[in-house]
Amino acid sequence: MNMVVGQLFCQLYTTVITMKCLSNNQTLKYYMQYAFCDEFGAFGFTFEKPNVSTHFIITAIIVNDSDMPALRDSVEAVRKKHFQTGEMKSSHLKNNHTRIRKLLDDLMPLPFNIYYLVVDKRKIYEQSGLRIKTSFYKFLNQMAYNALQKSFQKLTIVADETGSNEFMQSFSEYIKDHNPALSLFDEFNFRFNKSEHGVLVQLADIMSGCLAFCYDENKKSKAEGSNYKTYLGKKIIGIQEFPRDPVTFRVEDQINFDSRDDATVANLCLRKALAFKQEFKNKDADENSKMQIAVLDYLLFRFMNNSVRRYISTQELQNDLERKGFERLSTQSFRNRIIAKLRDHGVIIASSNKGYKLPSKKSEVEDFIKKTQGIIEPMLHRLKLCYNAIRLGSNGTIFMLDDPEYSTLKKLIEVE
């Protein structure tokens, strides 16, 4: 799924991969890791309804195989203390923050880590394919799978099978269909574990529910000042937020470059785009500037969140402007008032017959150069023919480009 691929557990640091060197021959051995997963929220974009979440959070509890027995026993003891005979579920805690903090106090010393993905569904454009359930789940599946598979040689993902649990069901199917071994030693599995017998999956549920108080608008209003992201800080080994924040986005972490030149181009183009946004941040922008910022926001969104990062058609950009409440611009007006003005301010925008984009590699800048060359050179050639024809036809008495305002053009056609 190369549609908007980010990485859910991208940058799962190598510190969570257990590697031990034998003292004599320095052979590396990889030990099985477990990722106990649960989610908060669901598919849906009718945010005016009180039961529709603004965010979707997937939480993975990362556990070393060697810690499993002791951790399971310890979490079970915590469950009995705080929930007696019931399951350890965040929904049972409701908004009782005193009870939540007491529970977390007992869980924090235990040997596990947290990695999570949070999706702000409000920032997914209305016409985006991600607003289709199958595409939304497929997108999340690949984000999760890509990073986990790259980060762990031996991993078993465990999830709750109770209820319909559409996302986890889809994730299981995705792993079955996209799990080629990277080496003879790889082992990458998915299994469902009934929640009443899986206190570690319940632990993931608790963490998802706590983190929701930091993100989801419906939950934030009931957080009563509790910041569980900060409280869980030492347990959190990684966070992936979607869409990505332009300020904290690092192209080196998200884009695979074929050369150093590509990395330089991508970094430069990102900085130029952010500089334009910063310049107009505190200004009373006119209508044209507002439209330019809106188009640049869309180009940035696609630059940061699309692995393929294809060109975006003029029509798609025009449609996005219209969805945001701006007037419908003609193609020529869009080019003159938006794209040209952004370029005049130093924003680097590549273009081809497929559309526009912020370049993420050198070849895309070359696309712009070739397209520009294909327009300018024929025009200069025609201008030279015109200039020469009038000069010759007037027996050298009329020189159309002698006026100082045409000095640059005259130099160009003399070179041409």
C-alpha cells in the first residue's frame, strides 16, 4: 500500500531489539519479541456526533520473550487489585483519574515499553481515499507492518479477538498476505488472544485509553489536567503521528534516498516551503496569499505523508482550494496567482505534464527544468525570427529590442 505510507512503528529503536554477543565468537542472536496491540477509536468522520472519535490510536506493548512470564504474572496481580474479577479495560475506568493514576503507579515499574501511532482523522482531506474504510484500514496496516517488520527479526503480534474488531482482523490478513521473510532467521507472526485470558492485551487497552485523553477532543475535555503522555514518558520508546508535523518532520527518517543529492534537494525544498509559511504566519494575508498558503499546505501534506509522492494534478489542487471555501480558479489563473507567486517567493515546486509537487529528489527538479526549457527555448527562437525579420525587412532601420527594457531578451536571443 504505497498510497500514503508513513510508518506506524517507524523508528522502533534498535534498543528494543534484544541482541547479545557471545563472548567468544561475537555471534549475534536475536530473541523473540512480542507486541501486544490494542486501539482506541474507530473509522468514521462525522465528528459532530458525540460518539465519533477525532483520533485513532494504535498502541503496542513491546515485551522481551524473557520477561513474558514475570510480566504476565505481575500484570495479572495488578488486574486483580484494581478490577477484582473483571477485565482490565479503560472503559471500566471512565474518567476517574484518581483511579487511573493509582493503576498506572502499579504498572510503571514493570518490564515493558510502549510504541504508538495516532491518526488525527480531522486532517484527512474530505476527498481522500482514506475516508473509505477499506483504504483507511489498509493504510494503517501498512504503516504498522512496514516498521515492525523492518525493526524486528523475530516478532509475534498479539491482539484481542473479542467482538468484531475490524481493524485487527484486517491487520491479521494483511500480515498473512505481505510477510516475505527477509532472511532465513526471520519469524514474524500474528495471533489473536482472547482478552479475558490476555492481560497483556488488556494492558495495551489501558495505555490506549490513557493516551486518548491527550489527543481525542471528546476525551481531552474530560482529562481534568491529566497528561498521561508525560506521565508515561519513560515507557514510550516511539511515537508516530499522522499527518506528520512539518516543524518536526525529518526527511532522512521518512524518505529512502538514492543519493546524497536527493537528500539535499528534499531538505532544501522543505525548508523553503516552511520559510514561506513562517513569513506569512503573522501577517494579514490577502486572498491570494491565503490561497497560496492553502495550496502549499496540501503540497506539504503530500510531501510528508506519501511514500510514492506522485505529482498532483492542477485539478486536484483546484478542487482542494474549492473545498476550503475559496473561489474556483481557472487553470491559467491558478498558475499565475498561486504557483507562479509561490515560486517568486523562493518556494521550489517541481512540475511536469502530470502536475505539481514539492521535489523530494534531484530528478524532479530536472523535470521542472526540462518543462521550462521546452517552453522558453521555442519562444526565444520565435522571438529571434521575428526580430531578424523586422530588422532585415526594414533594411536595418528598425531594431525592436533596442529599448533598455528589452535588454535581457536581446542578450538571450543573441545567445540563442
